[in-house]
Amino acid sequence: MKLTIQSIALTTLLAVSSGIAFFGAADQVFAKIAQADQGKISKVISARPSIVGNWKGLIIPQGDDTSTSIEIDVLPQAGSTKQGTWKFWGYDSQNNKNIVFQSGTLIATVDNNNVILELKDKGKTMMKFQSKLKNSKQLSGESFDGKSQIKYSINLDKGQ
């Protein structure tokens, strides 16, 4: 068997770059593919649910049957504190259409699946919700701080 510098370099390059080792003579080449020992893989790696995106839902005062439609947009940013906007939606019966009747800025602080939503109006905190990200599509919680003494529930679904 005669090996040239080019065939040795090509074989070495393929073995190093692709994890394939070549054995045999020039007329009898076969490959053995390196495989990971699957017994050592102990857990499945999956992406965490993200708070980033558009969410729509309701704010409901506890003990009441009324609700307010809310939409929040959480912007993608590095770190556990995200910024965004919120809007309260209502219905304009004179013009027969949905309108934004109040809006402001949002700060979302994420710690694993626990999320604090802080709704701000003109730079001042209006309401805070301590909520849980149940999966990548649902967020719900309860108010714990704000101008009102009434407790509110929030239920949001992530938009498509």
C-alpha cells in the first residue's frame, strides 16, 4: 500500500473535522462513526419558557364579575428584567370599535417561572402583579402592590 502526503492529510482532516476515523488500505476503506455514550446523558435539555412577546388577557377585581381587557408587549432584552408596554382596551359604542383607553410602560422581572409585572402610568407604579408562567403560553397571578386596596387577578395568553 502506497500512501501519499495528500491522502494522509485528507484522511487526517476528515477524521479530525467530522469525528470519523478511517481504517484499511486504499482499496478497502471503511468508516467508524464515533458515537456518544448514551448512558452518560442524564437529562434532556430544553428551552425555558419565555416572557418575551405579546400577551392578551383580562384583569379581574376579586369579588366582582367585571373585567378589563389588557395587552402587554414584552421586549427581548438580556437579563432577568425586561421592559415593554401595556394597554387597557375598551369598546367605543359610538364608533363601534375597540379602543385603547389607557396605556403605559411595563417592567417584567423574571425568576425561573415567577414573574413580577409592574404596570407604570406616567412613570409611576400603578399596579404590580406576582404571577407564574404556567407554560410558554399562559401567565396568571394576583396584584400585591399599587394604588388600589382591591386585589386583582390577571390571566394572560401569549399571542401567536
